[in-house]
Amino acid sequence: MESKASLKYTMVGAQKARLVADTVRGKSVDDALKTLTYMNKKTAVLIKKLIESAVANAEYKKTMNMDKLFVKHISVDQGPVLKRFRPRAQGRAFGVRKKLSHINVVIGEGK
């Protein structure tokens, strides 16, 4: 069995979020949460909450052994880009791209 959780339209770039996602992929839930607790990244807090949500979903289903959970699949997909403008000198404007991303977590029961 497996349990899922997803976070849509979060204000972080997909490339930066993938760095954090790669560190917890395949780890047990306890190890992943410990790693994310002490990681100094904005995305670490978001992914930690997302894994805790997936664990809560698994606990609600009551079909899995809570001691054997691991991060089965984690993906970070690019979301829409918000286009904004920054005023610059002499009446000019430079474009700013605010990137959004979608994060999906699947936890499963290990051996």
C-alpha cells in the first residue's frame, strides 16, 4: 500500500526544490524528517510538512505498518511562472519571473 500528499503552486523554483527532494528520496520517513529538520533551505520546511501529511494520511487509512514507511516517490514539477516588472533607472523596466512548483510525495511500506 501507499499514501500520497501533494503541494501545488508553492513559491519556490523547481530546480531548487529538486536539490532537497533528491536528498530524501528512498530514505525511511524517520531519517528523512531528521535530515529535513536540520537542512537550511526554504524547501526543506515545505517537504517536511508534506511528508508529515502523507504519514498522517497513512495513519488514517490504517492499512500500513507505521514503523516501516519510506519515501517511495518524490517529484518536483514546474508550475506556472508569474511575470512581474521591476522599475529601473531612466523609466525602464526589467522583467522578473517568479517561479512556482508542484511537489508530490508518495510513501510506501518497506520490508
